[in-house]
Amino acid sequence: MKTYLIFILAACLAALPLVARETADDEEDPYFLLAGEAAKDIEEGDYASAEKRIKEAIAMRPDDPGNVLLMSNLGLVYSYMGNDSLALATFDDALRIAPSMKTVIVNRARVLLKNGRDAEAYSDLSDVIAADSANVEARYLHGLLSLGLADLALADADMRVLADAEPESLRTAVGMSALLSAQGKHKEATPYLKRMVEKSGEAEDYAALAANLLELGKLSEAGETIAEGMKKYPSSGELYLCRARLNRDRYAYGDAKADAKRAEALGVERSRIRGLGL
């Protein structure tokens, strides 16, 4: 589960929400037109154009309060472009203007997480939650970090807020499955893991569901999940590791050792291979 949490945290920046401030009256306003065009550029992956348009909008009205949110989006653009140092500096500049702007703090935390600065990110997210206990963005990331720290009480508090706010979302499925698995509640985690496979369907999702089913002793269903995942991801070390465990539990030790060897060749840590006891 710890490895799966690392994967989740590494992916957190991929779908960051952009913030726009528009009304019907803004449709002809050049400032908002530039902001809207920048948002479209970001969606299309044209980050250089997005950077240019955001800067033009800010220069057009240097004292506009909306610039703080544009700066937040600009920080995301820099991170998407691989310049996380400039992204963090941009967030810091925005927070000097509006120190309590939660959107900016959460976005800074995401980039800190991307760079392995978990303690700083955790502090940022804790500050947001202290000011706004219902902030689901902060609760989700804070909960995942709490799980990584094995603080199940805090993680439970975070994920329950998330689940109440958006019970059918993918990130609720991610957070609740991780929490319930860490608590040893594998039966309760199963529906969330199945939702992850349905909504996301990454190799790690199939592996997490298969591992859960193996914990429950549902070998046939675990085998079906692994086979389905391998059709899509034939080079997934995580799925080979799951199949090694499945074969071990079926007493097919030769097949289990072959799968374990393949998992290691595909990058699974040797310590996890040894954990199979083959």
C-alpha cells in the first residue's frame, strides 16, 4: 500500500484545477479574454502560449485582485513546463499579496509534493484545513500524507470529509480504499477499488484491487483481475508481483518464482519480492 500511495502522490499534479473568474459581463473584457485563452492553452498543453497570455493579462491590470489567481495558474504552468523552482517562487509572490488564499497554498503544496518536500506540503495543507475544515482539495492530499505517516486517525478524519463532500468521485475512491486497506478493512475497501479500476484503470489500480482480493482469499476473482490488467499492461511489474503472490497461494511455486523474477526485472524492489517468501 505504501508503494501505491507514492504513485498516487506522484500523480497529484496531473489534474490540477485551474481557477478563472468570469461572468457574462466579462466576455468582451480583454483581461478576462486573455485569462480564458490561457486556460484553454493549458488544457491543450500549449504552456508557452499560456504563460504569455497570463503575463499579458497581469501587465494589463497590475493592481487587479484577480491577479493572485492568475499567478496561481502561472505557477501551475511553470510546473507543467518542468520549472518547479519558478513555480514555487510564483506561488510565494502570490501569497505575499494574499497570504490566506487557500487555492494558492494548496497548489504550492502539490508542487512541493512533486519535489519530495512532503513536510512542507503537509504544513501548508494543515494550515488550509485549520482555516477551512471542509476544503476537500487539502483534505485529500493531507489524508494521503497522513496515511504515508501511518497516522490513521488523521487520515480517517480527512477522508471522511472528502467522502461526505463527493461520495462518487475518483479521488474519494482512491482515498477511502487506501484508508480502509491500511485499517485492514479489505472487504469495505473492495467497492472503492473496483470504482478506481472502472474510472481510472491504471496498472496500479488493477494491482491494488488484486492485492485486496488476495487478502480476502478470493483467488479466482483476483486471478481474473490480474489477467484483465495484464491485457492492458503486459509489462507491469506490480501485476507480475500480484500474480506471483496468487500462484504462491495456489501452491504453484514454480510459476510464482518465475513471476517474481519477472516482477523484479520490471523494477519491483527486491525487498518486496523477498516478502513473498518464495
